Amino acid sequence: MKADGRILVHILQQGVWEMPLESMPLAAGYLKSTAYADERIAARADIKICNYRGAVTLPEMAADFFQGDPPDILACSVLGWNYRAFGTLAETFKQMNPDGWVVFGGTHVANQADRVFGMFPEVDVIVNGEGELVFRDLLGAYLDGHSRHDLHEITGVSFKDTAGETVTTAVPERIDDLDVIPSPVLTGAIDLTDADGKFLYDVALMETNRGCPYKCSFCYWGGATGQRVRAFSRERLRAELELFAKMNVHTIALCDANFGLLPIDEEFVDDLIQIRQKYGYPKALESSWAKNKSKVFYSIVRKMKQAGLRSSFTLALQTLSDTALREMNRKNMKVNAWEDLAAWLSEEGLECYAELLWGAPGETIETFFEGYDRLARKVSRIAVYPLLMLPNTEYSEKKAEYGIVSVRGDTDDFEYVLSHNTMTFEENKRMQRFLFWARLMAEYMILRHLWVPALKLAGMTQSQVLRNFEEWIEGTDDPRAAPLLTAQSLAAADQDSYGPALGYLYGSGDAQRLLQRWWSESMRPVLPADTAPVLDEIFRYDLLTRPIYHREDDPSQDLTPLPLVEVEGEKYHMRAGVELAYPIPEIVADLRADREPDLSPAPTRVDLYYKTGFENFAETTNHEEIVYFMGMTREQVTATRTKTAVVVVAADGDETVVVVSPEGTETVVVVAPEGAEPVLAPTPTDPNRYLTILRDHGGCS
């Protein structure tokens, strides 16, 4: 407690990734803003958010966190990756302040009181659901002089009474009106900018709603699965968007389980587009999209494309095995009719990726590869994750029924599935190796353009190419493979091992030469002679379009800087005059669209543009952001940008407006004098023809 009688409250949060920029502490901000909305708490408590990046070590956190006076209340936002670290910090905290309170909240500890108290007896209170109002009530109880062993009147918590017995109070109703949680963005509960006014975080996190109508066996999203979706108000969300836009925030990342499910989601996108038109930002929207794609989703996608608002649209399939889907409680979800949607997104020229799980009960190696390659025919960017058993899920509760054998991570507290009734230990070990190479090469887009051409021009499925690479890299004597093999050996137990491997593949000249050797020694000999030269050039194009990532510590890398240019307000590195033996961008586009490409040699020169700032993401596993830094042609950079020109033409004393938008699929919208209907017409390549179009449609005499 401070000398003036105010209590000290520290909210501890740590992200999962190591990044130059921190993750925005939205959850901690909700707690702080809600507590400060209570006048008594605002007058008597100093609340501080302590936010750490993923790779900050426990000793580093402790040295920073405990400098100065210890807080009266330590509140921890607990997830599987920080559970053990925060439990250890709780022990240290009690050494410094034995009478202080330790409060744990988050989906990893909710409803897990016996286990948490058994492992970490220094923890006093566990919050079992939404934390904002409960946390406010706990601070109020502390100010009222309540003992941490006497919290019977507060709903939604577990604590130990004076006899050391665990007490769990009644479950409160979910927060129906989410606006009772003040915005941590608008109230200033979260610091948003540094001393120079620059946005502090990698992306701006927002939550537009809470709840999920589904009850998938592997998921416990926000503790609100199988529940009605509740939304924040449109006015509040718009105000947050406008504030982020003024800070030039590039990407909004939503924390929603099923964005695009409700009409209010389309309203959010409408507001986002209007704000972007006014300020130029934000430029991208990332979310966990609705599993079942409704009319709302399709409307949102069209609007985002027309406005040039980028996103990666997710097919969260998890498996294509009917047996595994049934065990997941997803058998009857419309998400499983995915092929038409994937084709539609491809036709619209929109980024799309898919998610699969390996290790689900009911899945076998054979059904997994069958599903993987079936999916890859439509969507080559596939994120494959090993099944982790989370607390409070059906898989966790039915381990014996599924024959699941699992082990806890050595640096985290997730349960890694080792075997079950349809997967042996050896099969899982084999597939863990494949998952590493699949995630590295496909999900993180080390190779991007090659997958569809390899299938259509060489008859090689995506999994066959990946297994070719796996076999070669694990058998080569090339010392340049060592960083990848080291990361692969650690990956099953340590997901952080992907970061160094990605940094190596994106930035090292040695890695580029290693990939070239694999191609020439293992892939080139199995390609058809007539299409091999084209595939050679597509593979070279993949290497050329890797993001720009200069590693000063890597003497194998060419550090010659590329010139910087600006395209529609964003800075890009430009590699000018790249010579290709074939028109590779056109060939790849034709193959993806099921068109027959002309494979005749045709020397082509292209300029490639690479968005700056990749160093903030190069060694993270944030593939949603990585996609924005790949090399693109000028046409690809501007393909989804909105270009609007307004021409006003006198028409018998009235005004007729011509709007040209967007570039690439332009139309002329002729707004005739008042009372007449607007007219759509193809855009003329010659601006002088505007008058002809207007005259033809009665808008000009």
C-alpha cells in the first residue's frame, strides 16, 4: 500500500511470441478500465498493466516486475504458455508480500481450482468466467477489508477458506450488455503510443462480440462455447476504429470466434471502410471468420475487396475425415461444404488459408493425407497444428474413452497428444516431422506459387512435394541444413523453434542456396521434361518473392539495400527489372484459375515490391501478418486498391457524376439528374469517351 493509503494493483500479461513489438494487452485493459469505472476504486487504487513479450524469461520478468514496492494485489491473465511462469512469480510475490492477494484468471485456469491450488498454493483466487466485473468486485472486497479466505459473496470465483478447503461460488450470468465494460482504448487504460506518437503494438486488437454457438470437442474459446453471441455497440467500435486510424494502424486483428456471422459484423466493416477512406488506415482486417459462411460473410468479402481492405480468409476445417468430424461435434456444420467457397474466394482473387488438426480421435495417417491433398487442390496455404488438449474441453473430459495418452509441455502447460485409439506413437512421431515441414514451407509461405503448378504440370500433390523435401533435408550432408534440422528436432515439444527456422529461411543466403540444391538434386529429376523449365522458373520466383529481411549477423546474405518507393501511402522495397524466362505471374494466375496457360518461353521483366517492416514479424509464427510482406508486382499491389475519380459534367443545367472504381475491374457509374436512375457501364480506356457514355445513357446532350 502506498503512503497515501492507495492500494497497488498489478495486472500481469505475457504474449506467446517473441517480437520486436509487444502484443496489445487487451484483456488486462478490460480489467483496468472496468475497475476504474467504479469511483471508489478509481479514488483508492493505482492499477498498472505489466505486459511482456513471449521470449522474456522468468528471471527477466521477475527483475522488472518486482523492482520497487510489491503490489497489494497481483492479477495474472493466464494461458497455457505462461501458466508455469506466472505460478512461479506468485511464489516470489508471496515472499515479498505474504498478505498480498494473487488472482489468476483466464481459460486455462477457469474451473481448474484443485489443480491450480495444488500446484501453486500461493494462488489465492481463481476467476472462473468473464473477469471484468468479478475483478472489480474482488478489488471492492479488498478495500472493504475482506479476507482472501472469505469471498463467499462474490460469484464466479474459487478460493481457499480458513480451513484450506476449496470453495467455488455460483456461476454468474454472462455479461449481456458488453458496453458496461468501458473501452480500454477510449478511456486510456492501455498505453497506445510511444514518446514519438508511434503505435506501440504489432496489430490493434479489437473484440466486437463474445460467444460462440458451436461446441467443438477441442475448443473452449473464451469460456463461451455453445452460447449466444453478444456484441459491443456500433458507436463504441467505430470510435475505437477512428482512434486507431488516426494512429496509422495498419492491421486490425479481431478476437471474435466467428466474425462474419451476424449483420452487425457487416456494419462494422462498413464503418471500417468509411474510416479508411477518410484517414487512409487501417489497411487490413484479420479475424477468425465464421465457420459457416452466410450471406453476410459474402457481402462483407465483396465490400472489403472493392475497398481494397485486405484480409486472410480462413477455412477452419480441422479435418476432412467424416469419422473425426463426428467425434469433434462438427459433422453437421456447413463448414464442411467448403469447396465452392474456396473456389469463390480464388475467383475473387482473395487471400485464403485453411486450418487442419493432426491427432484428432478418428483420424488416421491415410485419411489425413487424403484430406490434406484434397484441400491443397483448392487452398495451398494450409496451417496444420498438432492437437493440444485444453482444459474444459470434451476431448479432455473423455480421454479414457478415446484412449488418449498425452504429456504436458516442458515450457508450457498444454497437453500434447501422443497416441489414441486411431493413432500409434510411431505414427504420431512420423507425422510430427511432416507437420514441421508443412508448416514451414506452406503455412509460412516459403513456397507460395509452386504448389498448384506442381500439381497441374507435374502431377505432384502438395504432400508429395513436402515429403520429397523432408526426405532430402533429413538425408543431406549439406551443413547448411543444420539450423532447420535442429529446429525440427525441437518442434514437437517447443513451438518457439519455428521462429529461428523462419528467420533462417527468410533471411539467409545459405538457406536460399540450400533450397536451390534441394530443387536441383531431388525435385528436378522427377519433373516431366516438357514442363520442368517452367517449374524451374516458378521455383526461382518463389525465392525472389520472399520478404526482405536483412540479417546483419549473416555474412551469407546480400545486404545491398533496395531502393524505397511509396505506393498509395505505403513504403515498399523495390527490386526493379527482374528478368524471367516466362511470364510467371500470368502462368501462375492462369493455373490457379483453371485456365490453360501458354507455356512458351517469353522473356519477361517485372518490378517486385516488398512492404517494409518485415523485421517485426520475420521470426514469429504470425502467418496472418507475414502474407503482407511477400514480393508482388505493381499490379498485385494495387489490384485490390480502390481508385476513385469523379468527373462532373453539365447536363442541361444539372450535374452528372461519373465515378470510376475500383482499378482492375473498373466501372463508370453515371448518376443522372435528380429523379433518374444511375447507370453502370464498362470503363473506357480513353477518358474522352466519358462524354460518349454519358450521351448514350441520356446524361449529356
